[in-house]
Amino acid sequence: MSSQRKHLPADERRAATVEAVVKLAAEQNPSEITTLAIAKHMGLTQGALFRHFPSKDALFEAVMEWVAKRLLGRIDQYASSASPLAALEKMFMAHVEFVCEHPGVPRMLFGELQRAADTPAKRAVQIMIRRYSERLATLLERGKALGEVAAEVDASAAATLFIGTIQGLVMQSLLAGSVERIRAEAPGAFAIYRRGVRSAP
């Protein structure tokens, strides 16, 4: 590793550490990622790592915040599309693409949500999901106002189903050991979702 890489400014070092965790999570069980493994992956000492993150919990919270910022930022690009249903499809596919680019992320999300303790990282995941659901519900209500989404659709439940459909695809891909399975099955899954929420022709 170059001297320049070893002496990054604090913000860049924190960002590089978060990205290292995301990469490691794609290769091994996130719960088994140690600070020693992270430091080794980055060519640092544990002491150097703890200068930027006081604990592993603090580091994993930063990782979840990184995920939230990038995932929500990506789907927000499409939220203002003229057609709410078209926006939902673009958001669905953007989420799928994000997972394919960062296969360690869903493993970390599922891992945090399964923890019994109320950790900072778990709270960060819960906040992200709530914000995501709110964006979807708002879009679905706009779809109802424009006549694209059936008036009887429960926007909150439909938002939960949207996220749950993606989570189901992710679980299937993890079981199959192939992230490419998500890309292959996403269009068909969204087509079923769209038929369930759209208004009758």
C-alpha cells in the first residue's frame, strides 16, 4: 500500500473504512467481520482504525448510514417522474442494481435486523426503511390521485410489499449463491407488483 494511501485525511479514511466493510461483507458473514480483519484488509493497525471509530458498533452504524444515503439518493432520482408507476419501476430496478453492485449490503441489513439488542446500526436500518416506505407511500398516493394506482390500494401496505418483494428476491439470490439471479427475476416480480396496484384500464 502506498504512503499516500496510508495517510488519508480523516474523512477519507472513515469513508475508505466503511467501503472496506461493505466489500468484506460480500465475502464473509458480516457478524464474523472483526476490526482486526478490517484493519488487515486496509493495511492498517487496529489502533489506527479506532482513531476514526471508537467501537465496532460505531463503525457498523456508519456503514448503515452510508447505505441509506446512497440507496435513498439513488431512488430519489426517479421519485418525481411524471408517471408514478413508471417511477416505481425505475426505483425498483435501481434498488436491485444497488444490491447487485454491493452484495454485502443486504447481508449486513438482515444481520442487523435479526440482532436482539437495540444497536445504533439496527436503529439506522429501521430509520432507512421507514424513510424508504414514506417515499413509496407518497408516490403511491400520487398515483391514486392521477388514476394510475387503484383507489382502494392501501399505500402503506403497498410500500411494505414493494420493499418486501425486493427482500424476497435478495433472499432467493443468497440461497442460490448468485446475485445475478436478482437481475434476472426483478422485471417479472415488478410486473406482478404493478398488476396488483394499478387501476383497472
